Amino acid sequence: MMEEIHHKKHEHWIHYTIDDEPESTLEKVLTPAKIMGDAGIDPQTNYLEQLVHGHPPISYKDKPNEQIEMKDGMRFISKPIGPMPVSSVAHYVR
């Protein structure tokens, strides 16, 4: 029991954002599907891009199960896999 408590004290939270919303994990490796799912984003209809300062975004469009080594401060955005439905486009135009 004491060993379990000692281990919990040393857990390292990794903080990151997806679509500018803060998220946290204790896992050192996540997949794009897991990152989106944890944020309430459907990985069946969306894909993930990693934003890296000074570099083009890293797309995981065809790689939803690729392992990403998580680091504090990472930034991600989600994008729809297909074209946006007309009703969604009309909502943004108003």
C-alpha cells in the first residue's frame, strides 16, 4: 500500500491542447484516435494534426493509430476527414 502511494506522488501529468482546449494525461504515448476520443471528438469523422512552432503541421490523417510520444505543451487541432456538410458551412457563414 505504501509503495502504491509513493508511486502516485511521482506521477507526471503531461499537459497539451487540442483545438485550443486544455487536456492532460499520465500516459507517455497516445494515438491520434485516443487524443481525439479523450477530448470528445469523433475519430471516425475527424483526424488530428500536430502544430509545431516554425514547422508545417504534422498530419495524422491516415494514421489514427500511430503512437505519439507525448510531451508537455504539445498542440493539436482536429479537422474533418471529408467535406463539411452544407448545414455546418451555413452555420459558420451566418
